[in-house]
Amino acid sequence: MKRFFNTAGPCKADIHYMLPAAERLPEALRLIEQQGYFVVHAPRQTGKTTTMMALARELTQSGQYVAALVSLEVGAAFNDDIDAAERAILENWQNTLEFRLPGELQPPAWAESQPGQRLNSALTGWARVAPRPLVLFLDEIDALQNQLLISVLRQLRAGYGERPRGFPYALALIGLRDVRDYKVAAGGTGALRARLNTASPFNVKVRSLTLDLFTLDEVATLYSQHTADTGQLFTQAATRRAFDLTQGQPWLVNALAKMAVEELAPAPTVPITPTHIDQAKEILIGRQETHLDSLAERLREPRVRQIIEPMLAGRTLGDVPEDDRRFVIDLGLIRRDPAHGLVIANPIYREIVPRMLASGPQDTLPYVRPIWLQADGSLDTAQLLQAFLAFWRQHGQPLLASAPYHEIAPHLVFMAFLHRVVNGGGSLEREYAIGSRRMDLCLRHGDLVLGIELKVWRDGERDPLAEGLGQLDHYLSGLSQQTGWLVIFDRRSGQPPIEERTSAEAATTPDGRQVTVIRA
């Protein structure tokens, strides 16, 4: 079977393009040799399961170890019933190991034991009869919660001293977060959720490793496997474009390539160019692929919203707990940038976040006659301005209620309107950041490039006109444009209705550009 780029579940070396496990997590081998118990944590769909499964296979094939990856996830259905959870986990392990290990390395039948001791007993029995040192990787550890989680950690800690013949020689916990960040119910089932805040139930941990995103060289290596198999070339510019858009997020790296080679340029004689990668990005976002859709679903969670909403609005975060910031980082939705602090993790996520949030207003948007299109299909910005003013005066106020983030409701409704424009042919790009006090939009339609600066005038603040004109100058300079729009949403209390205060006027920026100021 020909190999292909995988976007569904763990990769398999015989059918998928993938990077060697040892290269993705080089420190793991040393920890295993030292009989270490350690943690591997990284955001979802960054290759944790793929890497650890491949590493287990390599260790077993080396003839030195019996190594396997098994999951704890089935126990999550019984977080308040340790007995049922342990039975479900062990049954799942038995079924999994039948396919992942040769017969002579299979575990014995699990010995019966008391609830809260079954995992310890099973691992003890297996380690004692295993013909080689037993290495075990426990996936989805943070699917477990409350007393079940603590029980599992304590059973592993209790057996640690009996290794290597009476318990696994080496062991890794795999999940989104480090041990001290696992969630438990403080005071019992149903009580307030709190961080474990300590590694004490698993204080035998020697290290916490994180799985890095792909580097540019690793993206090139992955894509070169397809070239070696099929002869189809990824140009250097295409590889660079894929890396820039994804920042090395493994699922996105694979998804862009899969779309490019299977749908956009299926003929091996056609080299993959940056244009193919950009087209693939738009298709992935438009289809709301599962990975992007599940990430967007997180946007409504309070812990996520309190970070993403001010980021979109260009405001500072305020008093957001470090645990909540780390939670959103662990989701892979944001990252820490040395120069800019917290930023959206990559340009594709930066695009999908406001687009998903604007989908509600977009779905409730009334019909707007496209008077902005000229006979030749090009866009008339003067007519677009008149169409927006008429739309905003009539529909702005009721549509604000359909936006999920109140603080940036005008931004979302405005973007929903612009999506009606670009759906006829074109694109809409967005730039935003914590503390920037603005959002930048770039509407591209044919040869037209329209730079737009969004500002909000809130209670207790000065008119943002002067600041906005200076910021628009900077943005238009980067776009090499001499005209653009500055949109000021007046959110102060006690203002006249939207239909009365919406207006547009010409203005000159500090650098002499002639722009349009829209007050809405």
C-alpha cells in the first residue's frame, strides 16, 4: 500500500509518512535506560500517541525490552467508580496487547485483586514473568479525574520500588498536562475543581518531557518522504509556506500536504507550490475539519474566553490566573512569544478563531444586495461603503446580540458582513494581539487590497480617532496601500441609536494618506 499523509489517529510507519520516534523525543531513551518514570505532555494532535507507540515498537524490536503503549481513557467513563474503571482499563489493555505484542511477550491473565489495587497487581504479575524488562507507556492519563486519578497514581508509586523485576522497568504517563496540573475535585465528588498542585501521588517522576512542534527542517524531511515515494516535489517555498502557516503543528502540517497532493495537485508531475498550500488552507478552514472544529468549540469555555476575547479586542488580559493561561497553552490554542507575550499559536488558528466566532452573526445575516460588484466582477469600494452603512443602520443593533463575545460583538458582525463580500470571490485576513487596542483586516478581491482598522470607543476613554489614524498609517504602509478605512465602534453608554450615529467622512492620516473614517 502506498504511504500517505495521515490526519486521523496515530500514524503507522508502513502506510503513513512520519518522523522517527527517537528523533522527536530523544531524551526518552536515556530515561528508559535509567529505569525512569516520567511524564510526556503536549497539546492534542501533536503526535504524542504516534511517537510513543512507535518508540514502544522500536524498543520491543530491539530485543532488549517488552514495551507497549496502552490507554487509560476507557476508565474516564467510571471516574466515580474505581472498581468499574479498573476492570474496564484492564480489559482494554488485554485486547490492545493481543495486537501489539507477539504471543511470547503477552501479559498473563490479570490476577483478581481488590478495587484500588488491580492495576498494581496486574503490572506486578506481568513484570515478574516478562522475559525482558517491561516498559509501559500509559496514554490519556489526564482523562481520569478525582479519586480514580489519585488511586492510579498511588498504585504506580507504590510499585515503583519493586522495579525492575516486580514492576515495570520504566514507565511514562502521557497527556495534555504535567502531573501537578491534573484536575481533581476538592473535597469529594462534585466539589469545586482544583489543581492537584503537587506531584506527591506520583513523586517518583524524574522528568517531564514535552513534545515539540515540527521545525522547518522536520517539515521538509516529512514532505521529502512523499517526494521519494512518488517523485512529486514540494518546492522550498511551499514547505516554508506550510511551516509559516502552521508553526510546525503536526496535524496541520499533514493536513495541508494531504489536501495539496490528493485534491489540488494529484498528478505527481505537478510540483507543490505556495499557491497550493494557500488553497489547501482555505479549504481546510472552509470545511471545518474535525481538528479545527473541535478547537473552535473550546472558544465558548469560560477559561478560554477570558483570554481569547481581550486578545481579539486588543486589550490586556487583566487578572487571569496562571493556571488558566497554562490551560489554554496546553490546548495548543495559544503560545508564549518572547517578543509579544501570549499570541494565537499559528496563523491558521488566528484565522479560524474570529471566523468561527463570526459564524453566528453570519448565519443570521439578512440578505444584502451586492451593489459593490461592478459589471466586470471587480469590487467598487465606494458602493461597498454605502452598502455597509445601510446594513449597519438597519441591522447592526439586533445582530450584536447574536455574537458570542460581547466585548467584540461589533467586530464579529462587521466580519460577518465582509464574509458575504469575499464569498463572491476574495479573502479576508485578520491581525490582532494583546494590548494592541485594535484589530486589522485586509480585504482582498481581485487586484483590490483594502486595509481596515477597527477601534472601539469605550466609557472613560478619549476619542480613538487620532490613535487610529496613526495605526492605520502603519498598517497601510505594510500593505503598500495609500487608502483604507478606519472603523470606530462607539460602545459608550447613553449614545443615540446606531441608525442615528452611523456616519462616514474623509480624513487624512499623519503620513498624508486619504482614508475613510466610519463611526458606527
